[in-house]
Amino acid sequence: MEHYLGQKLKQLRKSRGWSQKALAKKLNKGTSTISDYETEAHAIPLDVLISIAAIFGVSLNELTNLKEPDAISLKDLTPFQVETLVALRNEFLSPTNQSSNLSAQQMQILHDIIKLFSQSS
């Protein structure tokens, strides 16, 4: 695993023109603790990560360099629409048939999609 959290903390702190002492005061920590976080001598506890994100106005994903997962909102969809989308996703992830012919599951998904589109017309 790459080490970057300490560097990210140092970068954020310096971008605000804060000393380690100033950041330590905001986090209610000792200056040596901030130094340890920045040099990665000590891991940053989750509660402190949350405080750091709040102080700097960044998300935990941004702070930890994690990517947001791709997502499709299911808001305003009917239970049948959600069920059909879940079945379609599962079929893409683990196909029930590897040949050129469609499986019964794949045919059912296509049937449900056509049904949904014909209902919305």
C-alpha cells in the first residue's frame, strides 16, 4: 500500500499556512502527534481523519485518495424497475450463459426491460 496520507495532511496544512502547532491545537493534539501523522510514524485514527476532513473542508474520499464508486440513483424507480436493474447488473457480472444463445435468465431480463419500456410509452 502506498503511503500518502501523511503527505496529504502536510500539503493541506501548508496550503492554509498553518504550522504543525496550529493544526495540533485545532485537533486538540500535541505538535509531536501531528509530526508523527505527517511522517507516517503513527497511523491516523478514524475519528481524527474525520476531524481533519471537516477542518479542511474535504471529503474522506478526497483525503484518503479513494475514488467514489460509480452509482446510479434508484430514487423514483418502482420496485419492479429496481429488481430488473439488479438482475441486469448481476447478469453482467456473472453471466448465466457464455454461448451466443441467450439463457432463460437473460431472456427474462430482456422481456422485463421491454415490458418496462412499453409501459412508459
